[in-house]
Amino acid sequence: KNLPSVSILSTGGTISSKVDYRTGGVYADYTASDFLIMCPELRDIANINAHKAMSLMSEDMLPRDWIGMAKIIENEIKKKVDGIVVTHGTDTLHFSTAALSFMLEEFNIPIIFTGSQRSIDRGSSDAFFNLSCAVKAAAQSDIAEVMTCMHGTSNDDYCLLIRGTKVRKMHTSRRDAFRPINETALAKVYPDKIEILNQEYKKTDRMNKSKV
Ligand code: GLU
């Protein structure tokens, strides 16, 4: 299909988790290719390559994991994809986006981190909306920054794209826990459109490409 190309890289967290009904706990088991099976409509937004980068709960991530992530993301950038989505545990997601914002230098595509507050195997999971907004923004937005894409409200209205150095998790369980600090979000991502809220951002060269 003549659609933009997006890589989804999974690193673990609740978005990759299954509930263990014996203990009530969750463990990170699903990977990026499972997301495509569980959420096939992602393929209507972009041609997707899905890879597992790691399987960690984000509280277990160490600075060496940011280095690993940066290398994997750089590899995807070299493949000339139109955008990258990284799925990640929510507890340290904003530390990873800040670190990666400083570590990744040469790129002109959207690099979007997303996650979920409820595991993807629950009907009430926020994973599907977050993933589809993230893939839409990776495929269609012209913002060449490291960002988060998470629910903007507690309903499935829109997600907020927030700059990776300005985002913070403000609540343990709310869907709309990720908020910008000291600046507005960059954009709202609706199922049918992207609304830019803040014009101060680094732009992709997408408009110069024939296929978008
Ligand atoms: N603490 C886990 C993590 O950050 C689960 C939290 C989540 O992903 O929402 O990976």
C-alpha cells in the first residue's frame, strides 16, 4: 500500500503486559508484532515494521538501556522510515524521552514514545488508542522531535504530543497522566486529524517528499 512507513519498537512496560490471574500481577510478554495482531487497524495508517527492542519494566531500566535504545532507533532512522514509535513502561517513560532527546542528534522524523496505564489484554486498556494516535502522528505529523503520545483526557478523544524534555507523569493510574511542564503540548492527535498547538518545533522534510 502507498502509505508512510513506521517502525514500532517494543521495550516492555504495561503496554506489553499480560495479567497473571493467579497473582493479580502483570508481566511484560507481548511484543511489537503482537500489537499488530491485536490492533490490525494500525496497518490502515502506515506500512509497519514491528520489532522487539527489549522486555523490561521501565523501573528496571538503566542508563545503559538508553544507549541500547538509541542504537536501535538510529538503525531504524538509517532505514529511512517516515516515523518511529517506541512502546515503553510509563513509570520512567519521561526519563527515557528526555535522555533520548539529548542522545539522538541527526534525525528529521517524528520519534514517538507511548505506553499504557492498563495492560493491553484488558478490554478497558488505553493501549489501543495511544498506539493508533502514536502511529498516526509518526506517519503524518511534521514534528521531528522525540515526543510522548498519551491520552489527553480520560476518554478516547485525543492524545497529546508532548516534547520529550518537557513531559512528566503526574498520576499513577489516570489515562491522562502525562502532562507538559512549563510549555503547551505540541499537538493534539485525533483519530481523523492532527491539531498543532505550539508552532515552535523542529520540522521534518516530509513536505518535500512525493509520497506524503
Ligand atoms: N511500572 C511498570 C513500568 O513502568 C508498569 C507501569 C506502566 O507501564 O504503566 O514499566
